[in-house]
Amino acid sequence: MAAAARKENEVIGKLERLGLSMLEEIKSEASPSFTTALRSKGNIIYDEGVGYIRLGDKTEERRFINVGQARKFMQTVAIAAKCKKFLRENSHTSIRGLYYQLKFSLGEDLDEELFSEQSESNPLVEDLEVALNVKREDLNLNTDRKGVVAGPLVLKDKFGGEETIIDCTKQGRSGWMIPSDVDNGMEFIEVDADYVLVVEKDAMWQRLNEDKFWKKENCILITPKGQASRGCRRLIRKLASRKLPVYVFTDCDAWGWYIYWAIKTGSMNLAYLGSDIATPEAKFVGVTMGDIKDYEFLGQLTINAKEVDIKRAEEMLTYDWIAHHKDWVNELKTVLKTKKKLEQDALQGPRLSFVGDYLKEKIAKRKFLA
């Protein structure tokens, strides 16, 4: 509990220093200002040296005495003050809850709201994250829970004044649902696995969970249930930091493959989190277009790619972090040429348990795409 308290005090300290610096500017008769990293596309780079997408060094400054910036500046200060209050009270809410906490009139004689839409407050939360070098979860702001775990992982969760031990081998058919915050008040007690397997679809995770794949293969089985949330990606990163190999298993199409790349390199919209959520050491175990040659039955189970699939594949070929991987370029070009795709569910064609055999064979033979 002491570590959590230290973290909380550290974040409160950052918020207070931000406020005090503005007060000093006011005392010196200068316009209070707020500096944050520029989060436009021109300041988002793929750093090949570290293997993930991050923000560059460009910054932007906002000043209160500026007609174009005054409203945003005021809104940012209001969000910072409210988050400090949440931390002091040890209470949590969503970014939607924050919006409603701040959606009030500026005064009885003013027909003006502080926030008209949540689309105004969301990017300002991100500005605070970047400026203070914290995650929104550190500000007691939660996002939707998304993702499920089964396998040899035991955690201690400290929340609401209580401690709970979570054993992910004893969560039955439902598994343990990943919260948005896997840092504050949560710690690993025991991690006794050989690797982490991330499965795109919940239905496939359920199939593997029912077969006790995680027990037979001594792995941690995670499904992000589609695109991985911040909390899910953060958990994968923390497990990888314990030297566990991470293998990702998705559909054979541009959408499934992008799920893998978002886990591996991070994503442009979360470039400011950089190393906190990216797992450059992750490897792709399947499904690939090459599997159609290796597993003859898959040839009869392909699906016609839609126009949106084709456009997504073309877009992925323009990404620097993908374009310099020859094997991935070949996969994407094969989709464009054949206009076919393949779901991971097709591996249940011969028999329901075949998917487990497929994964064991690929992992044993290290048939990965990097």
C-alpha cells in the first residue's frame, strides 16, 4: 500500500507544481501558460532503434491571455483540479464521468458551459498525460475494461481499501477481466508460465480455455477481444518485461494483423505512451496466407476480402514499421492479389481441438513472423 501511496503523492505533486508555476506567472504579471508535447501526425515517429511508435520533440504552448487559447487553457486547468480532487478522495471515474463533473455553467449570469461535448475534454486529458508524464489511470481516470486472462498468473489487487488475491488458473469459463489500470495497486505475486499467447477473438479464447490449452502448454492465455485496450496492452508489456515470450494469434487479414502491430509497436493515437504499451519483442504465430499451403484444408475455407479489407491492407503497406519487413509485405501483397482472407476460426475445420495442435506445432518449430 505504501508504494501506491507514494505514486499517488507523486502525481498530486506534479499537478500542484503545474498550478504553482501558473501562479508564479500571474504574480509576475505574465500570462499563465501550459506546455505539452505536440501530438499531431508530424510529431509522431517510428523509432526503429527501440521498435515502437513515439512522440517527437516538438512542443506547443498555450497561454491564458490569447483569444484562440483561453477557453482550452481554462478547461485544462479545470480538468487538472478535478483530477487532484479525485486523487485526494481516492475515488475513480471514467473520462465520461469527468466530463459530467465539469459540464456546468460558468455562472448564473453567463449562458456558457465549461464543456459542451466530451470531444472537448478527451484530448485535454491526453494533453495532461503528456505534459505531466503520467497515464490517465494515474489520475484516477478509468477506461472500459476489455480483455480476459487464464493461466498460471497470480496477482494482488489493492482497491477500495481491500486486498484481493486473483489466481488466473481458478477463474472458470469466464477468466479474469483485465481492468484499465494494471499498475496502481496491482502487483504480480506469481508468474509461472513459459510464454504468453494473445488470441484476437473471445470465441477462440473460450475454445482454447475449454481445452485447458494454457494448462497443457503452461502459458498465459489472453484475449483482447479485438483491438487491444490500453490496460490489455499494458499488461502484455509488463509480462514481456518479465522475459516471457509473447505470441500473437489473429485472423489472416489486415484487421487482425493490425491488432498484432498495435501490440508490437504501439499505435499513432497512443504514441505518447510509447514504451508503456508497446511490446517490440512480440512475434506473430498466425494465421498467415502461407498456412494455406501448409494446411491443405484451409484452401477450401477462405473468404472473399471486402473492399474495406483491401484498402486497409494497402494502407498498412505505407507504414514504415511494416514496409521494411519483407515477409509482412509479401503477406499483404498476397491478400491484394488473391483478394482472399482467412479467419482463425477456420482452424476448427478438421476438428474443434485442431487449433491447439496448430499452435503447438508453430510454436515448437518457431514458425513466426517478427
